[in-house]
Amino acid sequence: MSENGHAKSGVRYGMVIDLDKCTGCMACSVACQQENNVSFRPDESNKLRSITWMEIYQLENGEAFPEYRHAYLPKPCMHCDAEHGAPCTFVCPVNATKRDEETGIVGHVYPRCIGCRYCIVACPYHARDFNWWDPTWPNPMEASLNPKVSVRMRGVVEKCTFCSHRLNDARAKAFLDKTPLNEVVYTPACAEACPTKAITFGNLLDPGSEAAKLSKDRERAFRILEKLHTEPKVTYLSSHKWVRDLADKSL
Amino acid sequence: MKEERKDVSGRAGGIGPVFFIVGFLAALGFGWFVFPDLLYSEKTQPVNFPHAKHQDGSCEDCHSFRKDGSYTGAPKMASCKECHEDPVGDSKDEKVLVEEYIQKDKEIPWQTYAWQPDNVYFSHAPHLARDVECTRCHRDVTKEDNLPVVKVNRLTGYRSGTMSMVECEKCHVQNGASNACAACHK
């Protein structure tokens, strides 16, 4: 039992991102934007106002040529697994954002959100964005919106959901096939789009899953800001020490 | 000592409470009987479908599911056409169906009773797998001769019969299903 009284199940969906394989092409970010009906504005240069669920950071080792190295770091929501709740769920005054203790996914109910933005402040990973304006899409993009994801309105916060609508579809199928819900696997849009297969997604509590195996890599695995004990469920892999050393610096 | 029973304005007491009660009842009556009707617009179905007269087949003939459990939506005109290419009776409803829709090859713009807002995720699949009766959520249509009027909330678009979240939650609790936000919200 976790502190909030919900029994933990045998499912903890998580992601492993191999930075050695990431080329920074941003296909994951674009796929996410399209899959989840993330709105954009004509001028996206102000990153404090724009909305990105899957953000790509460029890491540099700070050395001059010829020792200069750089790497890319795609950053979705970490879906923190800390016992007392994720930092965002802990501060939400209206229970709009909650962690599903059956799957470990931190969800956000948009119509319930009052837009106070405490969660944005609380999140050490800058995973959350605020809808400063009504979402608009240039014609004819509105016709290509994904009907499986609801469009957010002005004044609410949004973030990566690990494509929980895809999980719902996979679970619906599992019900008909009589597969146990604990064995349901699915792929979020970012992992599906990655051309170098740098993103692996799966159940971290299933010792047989690829994601669980990779996340236990002793040499290369690290998580961002582990010192905060937020227990992020997104693990990164890098064979470079300077990349791993950056993990405890704030974003 | 009659003078003492006069109120501050000097008028005789007794009439004030009457005004209060009449006003109170009028306000209650407006709130209970008039306002709910003002709030909902009424939409009639384009064609009246007497479910009671179509009990020779099974429900799935018209209300079917795809292999992944998703609902195919309101019945298409093609399934009406299978029997009603030409009128089989002499009812007025059938005449409308045949002349306005089947002969003009037009889909029937059915009004939805079970409409849900955009942020609701619902799949029939888990409910089918658990053998939940259709009538647990939908009205029993087997003896219905006239389709009821669709009442649409002018402000929210909700139908008068839109299932509320608490109904879903209650049943989920009773059957041990998940009540996590993402189970029903997208």
C-alpha cells in the first residue's frame, strides 16, 4: 500500500531512452504533438509560453574543440513514482492530477484543472505546460485532430500522459481476448516514431520486459535529478560519463 | 392593546408573510418546473423508429460492434434498406423513411441519447466482456412504440439522460473495476 491508501499493482509503465542512439531528430516530439493534439502558435520561439510534451534538450560537455562533445536528451513527463505521490499530484488543490496506482501513470483531468499552476512550479522536470491561449490549428489541420485525445482549453495545464489513450485501447482489446490486464503492452507515439529505436517502453515490474532489463543496466543507466527522490520512471542510458554527470544538475 | 401589533411603518401586521409566501412559492415553482424546461431544447428524431415492432430480429442486427469492441454508431440507412426498400406497411413513419431517406439515398441524421463530452473515454468492450446488460445504462426499448424526444441542455450540450460520472464510479466500485481518472478520461 502506498501512503495514499491505494494498493500497488504489478504494473508500472516506464520508459528507457538510450542517449547513445538518440540523434536529436525530434521525430518523437513531432509524433507526440500530433498524437496528442498539442496546439502550437505561429511563433513558437518563446519556450515559456509554448507547449511541448516531449522536449529535446541539447547537452554539452563545456570543453573547447577538439574535446567538445554534445548529446541530445528527449524529456517526457517522468511519471514520478515516489511513495507520497509525484511532486505535482502532491500540490494539486483540486485533485485534477492523480497517479493511477494500477499503472503508475500520472494523469491530468483537464476540465477539473483550475489553472493555478502549482504543479508547474512543483515539477522539477519542467514537464508541464500551461494553455495561455485557446488552442487553434491552421486550416485544414483541425480535421486531422486525434479523436482519441481530448483537446485542452485555455487556462488548464497539460503534460505527457504516456499515451494513456493507447493503453485504454490495448486494455479494451485485452478484455475481449481475455488477456490479464497486467500483461497488456502498448507503445506510445514517441517510441513508435523513433527511427533509431532509442526509446523503449514497457512494464518496469515485469522482469521479462525489455524496458525493465535496460533500466537495470549498471554501466549506463541513470535518472535525472535522482537526488530529489522523485523516483522518475523514465531512465536514460549513456556510455559517456560527462552525460551521466549532468543528470543531477537542474534542467 | 391593538396599537402594539402595528409594524414599524405603522400598517397593520399579517399581510407581509402572505407576500413572502406567495413570492417564495412562485420562485420555487419557477426553479422547479419552468427553468428546467427552459434549460433544455427539445429535438425530435428525423424518423420515428418503433422498436416494439422490430422485435423479430436481435439487437445486434442494427446495433453492432467491431472486432475491437468499438461501437459502430447509430444504424446506417443500409440496414433499414434491407427490409424497407419499398414500404411494407402503410404507416406515416415508414413513408417518411422510404421517401425522404431510402429513395434519396440519404443517411438518417439520428440524434444521440447517450452523448458524452469530448474528455470522456468509453469503450463497450470491457462491459461486453463482463456481460453487463445493455439496460444497465440504456433505456429498455423492447416495448417502445415512439422514440422519446431528445432533450439537449442549451448551455452544456448534455442530454437530459446523459450518464453522470457518479453512475460510472458507483458501478466500477461495486464490480472492482478501476476508478482511476484515465480509465474513463482521455
